[in-house]
Amino acid sequence: MKFVERYKQYGFINFMQRLVFGVLAKLGIRIDSWLVCTQDINITNQQAISIGNEFSVKMLTYSDCENSNKFESNKLMSFKSRFEKATFKAFGVFDDKQELAYYCWISLKEFQFSKSLYQMSLKDSQGLLFDAFCFPEFRGRKLHSFMNFYRLKKLSELDKNEAVVVLLSQNTPARRSQKRAGFECFKIITTYSVFGKKGYFVTNKKIKL
């Protein structure tokens, strides 16, 4: 099922690239390019999005995630470490049967890249939108657009004036989505792990989303 979802998410060309990268990772070689995108937060200029009355939004707790039965143990461990820090906050969209349809996070201080290859500190004026996921049976209901706007409002309430998102360069749907949301990319961070040797390099240039 995950195989099909990844294919739909990345498209044929990027999906094949991810397959090649997956094989390389099995051999001890992992290379990822991440786009760091930002936008000034101005809620009055944002177009409000509405979702169906059957949905409601709440701040998530670890118990919500654990009781949903939608997460594997390694994902729950990752969530638990975030919930232990006040600078991470999670939000969920539930349907009228109290089933979790969508979840997402914000960070007020930092972002750690995959496999701990790089950690990015945020400025005091910045907040990060990350780790958003809509479960397949609820897609096409505008939940992502709604929660993007919802999180921007939350950051504004927390006195943040700039939003940050970090995207895998091959994730074409996410790039299109964040472009529509008003984000621009001016930095690429490439992380690598080659036979146990880890590192990263940063490229500052504008990238078209």
C-alpha cells in the first residue's frame, strides 16, 4: 500500500529516482536534497479555506496518537520525543466518528533532518511547518490547505512573523502545494551518508517550486 501511495505522491520520474536512492541506501549510500522555503506571515493576505462540518481540529497529545492505532511503534517513539519538548506542537483533524483524518506539526526552535544528518536552528522570529500527513481515505477534502492556513495563524498568535517549510526536492506535489501557499525557496541543504561517513552542504540560491 505504501508503494502505491509513494508512486502517487512523487510521480513516475521522481518515484524511480527514489527507488534508485532506496537501493543505494541499502548499500550504505544515502543522498537527499532538501529545499528550505519561507514566507512572511500575513494572515490578512491569506485566503481562508473551509472544510466540511464533519471535521474538527484539536491540539494532539501523545495519547491521541497512541490510541488512534494508525502509527507504527517507531513513529510513536519519534512523536513521543517531540511531545516531551514544549517547542513542538501537533494538531489533528478528526471526523465525526473521532477518527484521525490528518495530522501535522509546528516547531518553534529547531528541525532535525532524516537520520540526524543535519539540525537546523530557527530564528526567534521563525516557526516551522512540518510532518503533515492526510490519511488516504480523507484526501481530496482540502484538509492540507486548511491546516496550512491554521498553522500559519497559530504561528502568528505565537508572535512569529516568518514561516519555514522543508521539502524533499523530489516531492513534486508538496512543492506545488507550498508554492500555492505562498512559499519561496532560497536554500538547498544536501545531506549524505556514504558507508558510515556523514555530512552535508548548503547551497544558497533561489529554486523554482
